[in-house]
Amino acid sequence: MHEFSIMQSTLETATQQARAAEATQIHRLKVRVGKLSGVVPEALRFAFTALKTGSLADGAEFEIEEVPAVCWCANCAAEFEATRLNYECPRCHQLSGDLRRGLELELTALEIS
């Protein structure tokens, strides 16, 4: 389960940012996880719970914003949510190779004191 190494890295980054701001406590972390990132949100939550103990994030809240896979259809000049692996536009049925969102994996917010 690679979510443990991802969360360990996320907590290290959050801790570095908190210490750089002379904070002693992390109250909340928020991450964005794309549907096609290969990360399982529930496994990431489990990893956070297991790894936060004894860290600056002990007692912190953890929030995940799940980002759907969104493609661009050049034929329709519109975005659409990719529900299948072939990225077929639901309007004109043309295939799209232009994935606009869905691969994200980023720490987006950190509340500290």
C-alpha cells in the first residue's frame, strides 16, 4: 500500500512548513486526490490516522478533496467527466486525449498554530 509512503511524505512536508512558521501544532491538513492518481482515499485516511500519532499533526483533522477525471472535447469545445477509460465524449462520441483534471495529488491547505 503506497498510501503510507505518500502520507509519510505529506506529513514531513506539513511538519517542515509548520516549523518554518514557528508553529507547534498542525490542526488540519487538506489534500486533493485525482480519480486517476492511483491513490485510494480510504487507504490515505487510514495511513494518516496511523502516522499522525506523536507528530505535530496528532489530533489534526484530515480532509480529502476528490477530483474527478475531466477531459476536453475539441469537437464540442467542452469539458466532460471521463467515466470510462477510453475518454469518449458523451455528446459527440469522439475520443479525447486531453485529460484536464484527475491526476492531482497535492497538499492544498494546512492550518497551524
